[in-house]
Amino acid sequence: MSVTSTTIISTSEPLWRVRLRLAWRSLRGGWMIFRENPVGLIGLGLILFFVLMAVAHPILMATVWPFAVYDPFIGYDREIIVHPSPPTWAPNAATEITSLAPLHPLRHILGTDPLGRDVLSQLMYSTQSEFALGIMAALVTVMVSTTLGAITAYYGGLIDMIFMRIADVMIMLPFIALMIVLSAMFDFQMLHLAVVYGILVGFGGNSVVIKSQALTIKVRAYIEAARVAGGNDFHIIFTHLVPNLLPLSFLFMMITVTNAIFIEAVLSFFGLINIRMSWGIMIQITQTAGYLLASWKYWYLMFPAGLSISLLCSAFYLVGRALDEVVNPRLRKR
């Protein structure tokens, strides 16, 4: 009986190349499952749309948009700015925050904010910081929760009891209120918020779920074979346990990105985070100027930022729902 050449693995082939081929095969199989889910494709399309917005802003600033007019921080269009009277429901609004430009199809597609800065430029610039925050927070969460879940599942006993009680406390705490208190006590910038949020979430419910998955991996035959072959605890945890937990960890990564963006918007609205521009700050400026209650008349002051927060959070959630079918075979359509 002949054996085809495609089924033969050369013993001289480097191990890293074999692992790379197996990883690529697994990735391709996961993509085949993912693309059958229209919900995941919609979420992925929304994410790509916001990626294009983030990439397009510096290109437009360097080629098309004049810096003095479209800079998201100090931009000001002197040609078409109008100065309406302050809203009647905000008699104490600052007099200098009344520089609004109407919608202009050529110069200001989404108008300007109360300080005369282009809303579309602010929206596109803020997309960069939102992506940076979400991805950094998600990576920190994945590292903390995966390592913690693997260690507690492997050792058990006192270590398991201590870290699981910490996880119980983190689950019980009102998270938004906790982040508001911490941001009021410390000078949070974007990186600080991502790290603190990632650590707190990593010690929370994510580690409990990942630990449960790690317990099912711990009792498998290849773990015992690695122990009998002389593998130490570090080798078994980070060579066998953690790699098999990463698919589930990346599923939680999508949810972490969604929550991190939402938390940043809340903290920015209350002025509790030290960043120059974000979607939450755009809404906060509208509220400070007294135009928040006139959202229908001045819809371009709040609606683009609010819709962007909702769409980006929804996009990562939809991708997470689709990835759930990839990670969990029981959810796949037969």
C-alpha cells in the first residue's frame, strides 16, 4: 500500500516549522467556521471601518486638511464660524464656548464643536486612542487571567483558594463605581487606565472561567506524560496548559475591548482621565457648553461620538459571539 508524500513528515524538519504549519491549519479551520456566521462578519466589517478611520486621519491631515482648520485640538475655521446665543437652559455657560459652525458639505461634514473644532477630525483622531486603549487592556487581561487560571488549576489548594477569593471580591464590586473612585484618586492617562483595568478584570470573573477550562486540560494524558518525562511545573504550565487556554482567552479579549471602551467613555465624560481627545470628551464638551439637551437641533455635537461608541463596542461583541462558535464545538452548526 503506497503512502502519499503529503502524509510523510520529515524527521529532519525543524520543530518550529511543524508547529507553524499546525497553527496555520488550525487558524484556517477557525476562519472557515467564523466566516459562516454573518454576525461575526458584520462585527469584523465594523472593526475594519473604524481601522480605516484611524489610519485615514493622519493621511488627511498631511495631504488634504489644513492643520490650522482641522487640527482636533486647536483647529478653527474663521471663514464660516457663527456665534449663536448660549442655550436658554444653560444661562451660566461659558461665553467663550459658543463657536459653532453649521453643517458644511465641503468644509465641515459633521460641523464643529462648541470650540470651533471640526467634529469629523476629532472623531477620526479619537478612534486611534480607543483602539489603543481596548487592545492594551485586552492584552493585559489575557496575560493576567490566563496565567492566573492556569496556575490555580495546576496547583490547587491554598493558592487556588486565595486567588479565587480575590476573584469573588472583584466580581462583587461595582466596577464602574470602582473605576470612578480610582480615577478620581490617581492621575489616569490612557496607558494607566488600560493597565489598571486589565489587571482588575484579569483577577475577576475571567480567571474563574479560564481556571475551569484549565482543570479539564490538567487531567489529560499528555499532561501526565509531560510530568513523567521530567517536565517541571513551569514547563507544563506555560508549554501545555497556557497554549491550550489561549483560544478561550482571546474570546474574552473581545469582551474586554468592549468594556474598556465603554469605561473610558464614562470616565472621560466625568473628566476623570487625563487625555487630550476621545469620544467621551467630545460628549463632555457638548454637555459643558450646554448643548446636550438640544441634541436634535445640534445632533452633530453628540450623535457621531455616541454612535461610534455603540458601534465599536457592538462590533467587538459580535466578533466575540462568532468566536464562541469557533472555540466551543458544541455551539457549531452541524
